Amino acid sequence: GESVGLHLPTLSVQEGDNSIINCAYSNSASDYFIWYKQESGKGPQFIIDIRSNMDKRQGQRVTVLLNKTVKHLSLQIAATQPGDSAVYFCAENMDTGRRALTFGSGTRLQVQP
Amino acid sequence: GAGVSQSPSNKVTEKGKDVELRCDPISGHTALYWYRQSLGQGLEFLIYFQGNSAPDKSGLPSDRFSAERTGGSVSTLTIQRTQQEDSAVYLCASSLAGGGEPQHFGDGTRLSIL
């Protein structure tokens, strides 16, 4: 998607609620997808990945859903905690050909105590 | 174990100067990537190294940018004759192999051009 610069979409949730962060990816040939968490002043931190032969994958408190029909990816965080506050990026990649990740523009998650 | 290490963490320099940014990938990772992140933006791919193969330089924005990777490990990104638009955070990542593997990032070098 297009970058929105400093005006990142923001999701504000209450501590303990579930969070859902959405991402529309651009390349129908992409077959590998990753979610990253980025805190201020830090590099992106790997959260969870999924390949295109799956539509759901679960980790610890996180679930990624992939809908290839509409090129949509979502990250669900259960029982959101203040430490989950960060900017979240989805990224897509092709297993073959160009190996670089293509990043979305990010969503800021704010967890209210 | 150690993650990806980048140095310096911050660099301030005058327009027109050359800068060198260093990346030490995770031991055993054959793939190394450089990305650039402008304030509040997503990451923009710059260059990719995989083993002994020729690097993928398709993301470099101009011929003022170059990178090398010595001995299949440490990489240096060089920006010549810096311009103010080069101001950004430069991030390095490594992965076990190229494509279809999680890329693990360092904390970046914040470059400011005066």
C-alpha cells in the first residue's frame, strides 16, 4: 500500500482486549509473508510468518490469517499487553526470484492500561 | 547468541561527505540485506547478498550508493557525496538462506546529513 508517512494508521485498544491488525499486500505471486514489530529506536523484530500454502498459523498469543483471494493478511494478538505497543509491519516475499522483502506502511498499536 | 550488529548507531555528517555503515550478520547466515527507513515510513530495499553470488543491487537509489560483503560475513554500505535526502535509518538484516526465511534485523544506523 501507499505510505502515509508520519500519519500511520493507529489502532488503540484496552489492555486485555484482542487486537487485529490488517494488511493488504500487493503481489499476487508472493508466497511468503511475515509480520514484524518495531519499537521506537529499534530494528523490526520478527513475530510470525506464513507460507501461501496455509491460511492460518498460530504462535504464542499471535495468529496470522492469510486470504490469497483478496490479498489480505491479518495479525491477531490475544490479551494485548502494554508491551505490545509498537508499529507493526507486514512484509511479503517470493521464494524465488527477488528475495528482498516488500514492506507495508505499518500500523501503530497503542495499548491503553 | 548474538543478533545482527550495526555500527555506528548514529552518524551525523555534513552534506558532501562520504559515510561508511557496517553490518555484522548472525553467524552462519548466508543472506544479507540492506534496507532504508525514512521517518515514519516502511522499509525500502537497497541491496541483497547471497553467498558468493553477484549481489542484487536493484534497490540502490543512485550510483553514490555501494556495498560490499567481505568473506561472506561483514558488510559495508558506503554513501558518497551525501545529500540531505540520504538522511534515514539504514537497517541491515540477515537470514539463513535467501527467500522464504525470516530476516533478522539489527537496530540500524541513524544517519543525519546537515
